[in-house]
Amino acid sequence: MSQTFLLQTPLHTEHQQLGARFVPFSGWEMPVSYSSLIKEHNAVRTQVGMFDISHMGKFLLRGSDVRDQLSRLLPSDLSSLQPGESQYSVLLNSAAGILDDIILYFLGQDPHQPDQEVWLLIVNAATTPKDWQWLQDHLQGIELQDQSRELVLLAVQGPKALATLQPLLGDSISGMKRFQQHYVTLQPEVTPLLDLEELIFVARTGYTGEDGFELMLSPATGVWLWQHLLQMGVTPCGLGCRDSLRLEASMHLYGQDMDESTTPLEAGLSWLIASPVSYIGCEALQKQRAEGLSRRLIGLRMQGREIARAGYSVFAEGKAVGRITSGTHSPTLTAAIALAYVPTAYAATGTPLEVEIRGKLYPAKVVKRPFYRSPSPAPR
């Protein structure tokens, strides 16, 4: 029997030494937990936790008209994005189906070639090959560099993320607003053993609903920083609590809550659609808006302790009308929560529904999203 080859991040040995439990995820062997999901989840909500997210795709784009060409691939308005700013968006096919959700970072002009723009795109691990090919097919005269396996990507998340990182990365990160980014160097007093000239990319972004930062750096510096943060008492966190945290914050997971069969309008991402120019999928979205939506993504809260899992059927008035896309027990709310697609007629807040779990129907109610809002979010 042949074994499936799984990629490993540069921090794999660190995870092993911590006794992490691993799972295959999008072609990578990734830590799902180190201790318990609830402990790791609560650390991020109340203190600070760190995640190895090096498996995510990292594309560097360089060219004289990157902004203009990206604007023809995305429904978002990129015209006002300044160097040091970033934006969440989606790639669409011609039918307005979502190919992937991404974050674009505008790094600014190349200092050696001032006429060249430099952009960084972070994409999902599962869609990295597909996204790479899509960009290759649709961008003309743009230099693309795939750094997905070259660099470490760390997420340090939680209300104490800033206080944790500021002594290491300097005071400049304290003034960053949500979705801002820039390059920093390690503070000289931190360590004499590393290359203090290395530029570390830091962005005030995350996938947990809390304030936090995502850092991209070399493998050697990434290993050192991981070890140093451990010594400072930062909780290592796996994919398990990353999923429960993002679901509480109603952040979509590509491949479950949206895919090529769903549009941004159906997925509750209409706020992304602001482009003043024509883009791939534009006509399909205009048509869908004019005709009205037949279904929507909703938030559900179970009325009992039963957990609605992905794939479970949603019932209304005794008939199956939709399906759960993501569901879990919320440690913060001590309740079972879920996302689901249902017909628009059943999408209003407060609508009573039922979920089929092991052959029985259990009551649920449509609630507003997000399920949870941080009391100490990143400044805007």
C-alpha cells in the first residue's frame, strides 16, 4: 500500500518536541492540538496564542501594473490601497463562483525599480496550485514568485499579542491598525545570535476574531522566534482551536462555507463587491443581484447541547431545506453554533429551524453573525 507524502513546515520538529497531535491538512502534516482544544482556544480569547500557518500559499507579484491587472480578477476596489495596507478579497470564476479567498498586501514600489509595484498574496493551502495557475493564466507581464515552501508564517493572536511582540519587534507595531503591514527587524537586545538585518514582514491580521499579528520570516528566525515565544509563556495552538476561533468570529473556511458553487452574495460577502471596473464574474453577480438570491449563508445556534456538524441537513416545516457547512461547540459561548445555507425565505434572524443529527431533529434558531465579537479588537 502506497503512503501519501505530506509536506512539513520548517517548524515540524518544534511541534514534535511539544508532543503535538498531527493530522493531514491540504497536503501538509499539521499540528491539530498540543494540549486540549479548549485550553488553546481560551488562551487566544483571554491571553495570547501562536499558530504555525506556514502551510498557506505565499505569492510575490512584481510589475508596473499589478494593481490594474488584479482589479480585473477581483470584485474589490483596490484603487485607494496604499503601501503598507492590505485587503481581504476573493478570486471568482466567470459564473461568480468563489475560487478562493485571499489577502492582498500592497508592499509598495520596488526600491531598486521605482516603476515596479510589489504585492504579496496569501492564499489557502488547499488551493495554492489552483490559484498559482489562475494567476499565471490571467496576469500578463507580471513577475510571479511562489514562496510557499520557503518561508515561515506565524500567527500570534489574542488580547496580549501586542504586549508580547512589541519588546521583540519594536514600538512601530503598536501604531499599526487592522490590516496594516510593514517590515521590521528584531530589536538588538533580543539576541546576538541572529541576523538582525533580516526584514520580518508583520501584518495586523488574523483568523481568530481577536487582535493579533501575522509574521513572515526565514526558517532560522522562525524557529528561534517560536522557541522564544514559548519561553515567554505563549500558548502553542493547533488547527483544532483555529477552527473553533474562526467559527465563533463567523470567518469562512474555503472548501466548506464557500467554494466554486457559491457566490460572494450567497456567502454574505457582498461588502467585498466594490470594484469600479469590470472583473471576472462581474456580469454573473449583477444578474444574481437583479434576480435576487435563492439561498443565503446563515448563522445557527442550537437550542440544546447537540452539535451540528458539516454536512448535516437543515429542516424547516418538516422538510429538508439546507445543509450545515461548519459547526462546533463554542467554548466562549458554551453553546453549539453552525453556519448553513438555506433558502432566503428561512434566513431571517430568529427563524426557528431544525437540524438532523443521527436520525433525529433538534431545534435551532437563526442568529446574527458573528457569534462573537472581541471586547479588545485591533484598532481600525
